Amino acid sequence: MPTETNKEEVTQFGYELIRDHVLSSILGKNEEDILYWCGKELARKFPATDLDQVPVFFKEAGWGDLTIDKLSKDEAFCTLAGTDEHLKFNQRCFRLEAGFLAQSQQQACGFLTECAEEIKPKQSHVKFHIKWDLKDPIEG
């Protein structure tokens, strides 16, 4: 994972240009599906040994403040918080983060995992529901 000593600072404006304008223009109607799979690929490149490590990655990546609200044997609920201005709730797709969460948990637990998000712009947060299937172990 990136650390304070080896990451370069990128302005929030520069990040938003790429994330909110360039990517959506390039990906078009496939934006949500592609971002989800990109999030999964990022989690493979920056693996976490358990879900508790993921909030640190979110913070360092500039994705916002992630909290794990509830964790049970086959599901977890998380909240991504920030200001409306920071997270662009009315403009942004959060499938990249959902894919990252799904893959991180899948790697940690060893079962097929998916993640859905619900944007709550009035509360300035996004709710994530991560669910894994205890009957469907991942081979490898």
C-alpha cells in the first residue's frame, strides 16, 4: 500500500478531472461495470489481509473516510463519508470503491464476494453492502 513517504501529492482538482470527467467520457454507458472491475484489479495490486486495513487505503488514495459499521460471518456494511464537495455525490459513480471492497474481502475470506453501494447525498455519505457466499469458495 502507498505510504506517506512514497506517494506524490495530487491536487483534488486534478483527481476530480480524471475521475469525474475524463473517465466518464471515455467509458460512456459502460462506466459502472468497468469501474467495478477496475476496483477489483486495484485490490489485487494493493491487497489487504483483512477488511480492517481497507480504510487506510481509502484515506491514502483520497477516496474519503471509510468506516466498517457492521461485520458478520457473511456480510459487512461500510460507510464512506466526506463532504458533498469532496465526494461529488451528485456526479460520481462509486463502483470503483465497491469493486475494491468486494475484491479485498474476497481475498481476505476466500469466498465469492460482491458489493453494492447506495449513495446518500443528503447525509454526505455512501453506504456499501459487502456480501460473500460461504458455499462458494474461491479456488487458488
